[in-house]
Amino acid sequence: MHKIAAKAVDWHAVREDFPILREQAHGHPLIYFDSAATSQKPRAIIDALRRYYEHENANVHRGLHTLSSRATEAYEKSRQRVAEYVGAASADEIIFTRGTTESINLVAHAWGGKFIHEGDVILLTEMEHHSNLVPWQLLAERTGARLRFVPVRDDGTLDLEQLSSLLTPELKLFAFTHISNSLGTINPVAELCEKAHAVGALTLVDAAQSAGHLPINVQELGCDYLAFSGHKMCGPTGIGALYGRAEVLDSMPPWHGGGEMIVSVTLEKSVFKRAPHRFEAGTPNIAGAIGLAAAIDYIEQIGRPAIFEHDTQLAHYAAERLTELTGMHVLGPTGERGALVGFVMDAVHPHDLTTFADQYGLALRGGHHCNQPLMRRFGVSGTTRASFYFYNTTEEIDRMIEILHRAVRFFS
Amino acid sequence: MTTEIEELYQEVILDHSRRPRNFGELADAAVRVHGDNPACGDEIHLGVRFDAEGGLEDIKFTGHGCAISQASASLMTMKLKGKSRVEVMEMLRAFHDLVTDEISEAPKTLGDLRVMKGVRKFPQRVKCAMLAWRAVEQALEQGAGEANVSTEPE
């Protein structure tokens, strides 16, 4: 799937599309290595938002006037664009949400509330972001379901040998991340989905770290749900999507009640729309959806195979160069890795390091990365993370290595 | 060029972070407080013994964390040993002002602790500097036994 030939891209020209990359921090050119937290936005997305507010803004699905028609059309076109981007069979399988976290909570409430009972098992992994852990803890508390976890090996990959013993008849859902936000591990999604389906469980893929970085086709992956955020893939904050296989979405009751999601309402009861509108109560984030579609257009113009190749090359280059530093421990797999590298240094605590790096214009992330159980698994309180996107360069990584050398000298 | 960073990490702070003073278990502690900063995983385990008047006769700590939290704990234990309850509370308030308040003149009574002044330019690091102080505040409140304190109240 990742093997589609990547076309040649002028990456330095791509940087010009991002106004914020001309910013300075503490008198130094900004080096933004925190794209796993949120990506920067190209001019095209900023323009799309402005165009919407200047020419199309109105509420969707209700008004019979010109602007409402424009807004409705643009909003639903965006849904179609998202559907194509992830290979969904239909736009009806795409629910707009605030982001990955809300997408997962939607499944935990609407699907979990109906189908999860005492004694059922929800399978996760030890490398899940809190957003794919806490909603299931809350569901387990409400229902008496049990959580189980696929262990992570020392090399940062899932211990698939343990998986078969976890695939029991009580298993109702296997929810796992596509790419670990701390380790960079890329999980074998299709294989995991197939194994879970073999025991009759559904699957949910947390694609927060993958959706903007590599080609995704939900039908090829075979997942039942896929959750992702717009803001990590050049889009605005506050918009994301949940893909749900049509049959699964149709089986689910609503979660939020309100306008937009109903067919008819009496004082006593309501009749609800079908998916996806059943799950979109209230005025949606219309501008956000349009911004997300613009982000998809932008990404597709460069091409995900090229982006994936570029990003993983940066991550490998960074992981390799980091080993030059003494007392350096790089986490995560030595093989294929996503667009980030997490590390621990004997000489410098992650928070001291990120404060220090910031003084040189370098934006790193230090801490537990919403991965507290995983940090415990590796016996660290936190790591420093450098995460990359297609607007980053090897020269910036060279500069990071210089700054890290400087930090070691400063703190040792 | 990097005056702010040098002001934050003064040589005294780096020295205390590398070789923290009063670091270890206090065998006959009257109260032990486990402080943590869940935002970053830093931990401090503080042991305190009181004198007949309730002042701090001895104080020691263990734990792990960033240079700021380690140095702050080390400097604090040096400063508070032998201080009365009232003096400790006064110093706690003065220290909090020192690391948060842009305009306050650092009171002379803080002595060495004034090297922590640079923290005020780094609001995200105030909790690092305050962790040990939150623990000692809890120790005074608790008086005996074991207690927990967190920089993120539940």
C-alpha cells in the first residue's frame, strides 16, 4: 500500500506555502518539530476559511436562501472529499466530529452503550494515546466490561505472539492506533483487523498520526471504524472525522440529541435521521469541514506516497543522527517508523531540554505525550519528541543535533 | 544571546540539580509526603522531622525530575532546616511570589533561593519550582504519617 511510486516534489518550494515557517522564536528561525501535536497550515487552507466566511457563510441543511445552499453544498462536498480520501464506500459513512478524541467517544457512547455488556472484552494496546484509552475505561465502568491490552515489546512493536490468546469469544472491539505518537511504530492494521474479525469483534483504528502522512483505504484495511483529526493534517483545529462502516453506523443509536439530527419531533419523542446526520446534532463546524477538505486537496496535490517517503526518511535520519550523542536512548522500532522520534537523554530531563531548545527556535515536545501507561512500560517519566512533516528538512535535523550537543554541554 | 536561559539555569541551580543536597531517606521522619507533577511525571518524596516547638528540625528528599524541580527541592531543604512553622509559611509565600510575580522585589530573607527568580519568565516551569514547596506545605498541614500532594489537584 505504501509502495505506490512517489513523484518528485520540490520540498523547499512547499515550505513557501506555510507563512508561519517564516516566524522567528527567540531571535532564531523557527524549527517546528511538533507536528505530531498539531501541524502547521498552508496558505491554501487559510484562504479557504476566509473564502467561506466572505462568500458562503450560513447555516446548513435548513435555509432555503442562496447562502445556505452554498454552505450546505460546500459542507456535503467536504464529506464526499473525506470519504474519497480514506476510501470509504459512501459519504454517508463519514461523520464530522471535533477530532479523533470525539470520534472515539462517539463510538464508545453510541455503539458501546448499546452493544457492550458486563463481561464483554474491549481490547486495546499498551501504546494507546489517552484518547483511545480513557473513553474505554469510562465505558467499562458504566457497563462492567473488561479491558485487555496487547503488550508492547522493547523494540516498540506490538507483541503479536500474545495476541492470539487475547482473541477470545468475549472480545467485542479491538481499538488500536495506526501509528504510535510516542514511539513512531506503524502497526499492521489489515492483519490486526483480520484477526479481530475472525472472532467476531469489530475494529477501530486511531489514525490521528497516520491520516495526513500515508495513503489510507478503509476497505483495504478492513476496519469498522477509523478516527482522525483535521489539525494534524494541515486542516483547522476543531474538525475531524469518524469513518464507520455503513452497516455498523446504521445499527447505532444517536449520542447527542438536538437539531440537525432529527426527522420529526413531538413533545414526547423524536424520529432520527439516518447516519451520518443522526450523529451530528447542532450546527456543525461548517468552516472546519471546508478547511479539512481544502487540506485534503492540498495533501493530495503533493501526494501521500511522496509525503510518507519524505517524512519517514526524516525520522530515520533523525533517529540515526541522535545516536551520535552520548547517553542517548532512542525509543521505537529500528525498522519502519512514522514521522517522529522519541528519545531520552541521561544528561538532560525532557522539560529542561525543551525549554533549552526553545531558546534556539527549536520546538520540541517533552513529557508523557498523553501516553502515561506507555511511559511506565518503558520505565521513564517522559521523553523528548521530535515530530516531522513534509515541510521539515534534513538541515533542520542537523541544527537540532547541534542544539542537543549544546544542551548536553550546558547541563552536564 | 540566551540571557533568559542563563538566568533560568544559573550555575547554582545546575550545581544543585547535579548534586542535590539533603538527598536521601530521613530515617526517623515524623511525616512523609509524596509529591508528584502528573503533567511531567516528576516526583518528590519528602521526609520531615519536627522539633519540640513544631519547627523543622530535619528535612530530606528523594525523587526524580527536571533540573528546576531538583534544584528547588535541594535549595529549599537547605533553607528550611531549623526554621519555625511561621517562618516556613512566610518563606513559602515569598518563594511563590518570587517565581510567579513579575514585579516583586525578591525579599532578602529568601537568600540563596533568589537564584530561582528566572522561573518567572517561564510560566510552564512554575510547577516544577513549586513541587517541593507544595510537599513541605502538606507536611506542615499533615503533621504526622503519610500524605500525597499533586501539582494538579483532582
